[in-house]
Amino acid sequence: MTVPFHRAARVSTMLLFSIAINVALVAAVIYAGFFAKNSKPPISNTPGASIGTASSGDKVEALGRIQPTNGLIGVFGPPGERVIDYKTQVGNKVEAGAVLGVFSGEDERKLAQTALEKQIDEAKALKKAIESSRDAKLAEIDAEAKQAEAGLAEDKATIVAKVRAAQARRKNALEERDRLERVRLDGVRVSEQELSQFTLVVELAEAEMAGADAQLKKIDAQQAQSKESIRAKKVSVEAEATRAAAQVPLASLEAAQSTATRKLQNGTFLAPTAGTVVRIMTKPGETISTMPILQLADTTRMGVLAEVYETDVGRLREWLAKGPVTVEVEARPITGTSGPAKPLRGTVTGLDKVSTVIAKNVLTPLGPREDADRRVVEVLVDLEPTPGIENYIGVQVRARFVGPK
């Protein structure tokens, strides 16, 4: 059987194409296996430039970002308020307690505090008036008591005088009657009428003395009653004054004033610490949320927060156990992109600069073949002073930790 020429040619072409595809697949598998065997997950912060997690036994490489050594300090405000105006701008250095801006509710808070101050003054004046009224009533009671005591004392003195007079008459009458009785015993005639007259005088004097004694007891009882009445009146006046003073809301007003003062202080846009304004996050007129209004930082001390790969941090700790570790920082945006860049230099001073928490990376390499999902440990590097570096907060860099020789 003879096969047509065009049909045989088509079969040969398809066979050759199939063989070529299989050869390409085998070559790709071999290349991928060789690459996977001889490469490590790279880290990069610029396209086309990759560095390994540990390029050699005496170096550890990692991504990092420029930041103030003491971090960024967020300045917050009362949620719901609005920033009316700023009294500073990015790059300004401020002292602790400096006014950074004005909130929308500041005038209302000042008015509320002023109103409470006036109410407190009025409450204090009212309380003072109540105390003055109490003192006046107590003085009046004391005056009445003295007047009553003086009257009773005068009555008592009068009665005592009467008693003494009655005692004198009784004594004279008794003496005269005794004399007449002795005279009569001597034989002198004395009439019974005369004797009975002196006896009557004695009886009248004794009756007067008994009445006076009853009056003195009555006066003593009146004095005791008067003292008890005065005490009761004073207690009543004191209780009335205490009740009236308790109705004056001085304590609650003072508490409200403390709250208003605290709100005014918290509502005043002040710098919590000295530093440089590095970022303004809320525009004038915007409503304040739970996010910072702006950020401050001490830009005199700058550093790098590096994300060291979890498999390299053990070696870094071993180096730090022997002393500080030198770090070379490649930062193209800072040092320039043309020609060989001179790296920045820094130091990890001790183990306290190495975090003890392993977490997912924040910084992501930009290369298409880079490992974007890594487990890292944060390490703080202190940079040597570099002019203008404070203008590059947040720039992604590459850090190379150099082990001891």
C-alpha cells in the first residue's frame, strides 16, 4: 500500500514537534532541579539586586528600614473633635508642652471651665453666708442665755437678801422671847401677849425662810432648764446650718471643675515630649479618629530596624555575646545610585537590641523571584551620624552584619 507524500510529510513533522517538546520539558526539569539545589531564598530592596539570607559564614544580610532609634511618637487627640489649625509644620523642632495646634472644641471647654469656676465661687459665698448666719444665731442664743441668767441671778440675790432679813428677824425675836422668859422667871411680870408676839415673829420669819428656800430651788431648776434649752437651741442651729451647707453642691462642682480642667488639658494640642515633627497625618478640618494626629521623633539619633531571617539570628546572637557587631547599610536613596555606593555604618551594641519574638516580615523584597513570606526577628542598629538621614525615615535598606574576625 502506497502512502501519499503529503500525508507522510505531515506525520513526520508532528513526530519531530512532539520530540522537541519532550526534550524541552526534560531540560526545564533538570534546570529547575539544579537551580533549586544551588540557590537560597534571596532578599532584595531594589529590582534586579538580590542578596542571600546569609552570604557567607562571617556575614548576615537582612532588609531593614531607617527610623529614629527611639521610634516615632504618635500625638493623639480627642476622637470626634476637629483640628482647626496647626501651630507647627513638618521639620519643626518643638519642646515638651509646646502648643502644636488648635482643636474645634477648645473654646467650649474653656467656657465650661469658666462657668464652673463662677458656680464654685457662688457656692463658696453661699456656704460662707450659711456659716455666718449660724454664728449670728449662736451669738444671739448666748446673749439671751446671759440675759436670762442675769435675771435669775438677780432674783436669786433678792431672795437670798430676804432670807437673811428673815433670819435676822427670827434671831432677834428668839433672843427677845428668851429674855422675857428669863425675866419672868426672875419674878418680873410679863404678859402672854408679849411672849406670843415674839413667837409669831419667829413663825413668820421661818415661814418666809421656807418660802424663800422654795423660790431658790425653783430658780436653780429654771437655771438648769435654761441651760438645757440653750444647748438644744444651739444643736438645732448647728443641724440647720449643716443641712443647709450640705445642700450647697460645692463638692460636686469642684469634681466637675477637675474633670473640665482635665478635658481642657487633654483637649489642648500639646507636644507630649521634645522632638521634631516628622509627619502630619490629619489635615485641618478633618475629624480626629483613633489614629495619631501627627508624629514626633528624636531625629538626633537614627538607626535601622532590620528583619533578620530566623535561621540567621542564632549566629548573630553568638557574635553579640562576644561584643558589638558592625553593620554595613546599603541605602541607595540616601547614598546615590550612580557608581559604587558607600554604605552607611552602624553598630548593634548588645543582645538587648535583638527581639525575642519571631514574626512575619513587614518588609517585602521587590524582585519577582524574591521570597515575600519570611519569618524574621527585629534587630535595632544604631547608625553613625549622617547628615540629612533624618529626611529618609522609613526608607528600605539592606543591612549586612559583619561577624568578628
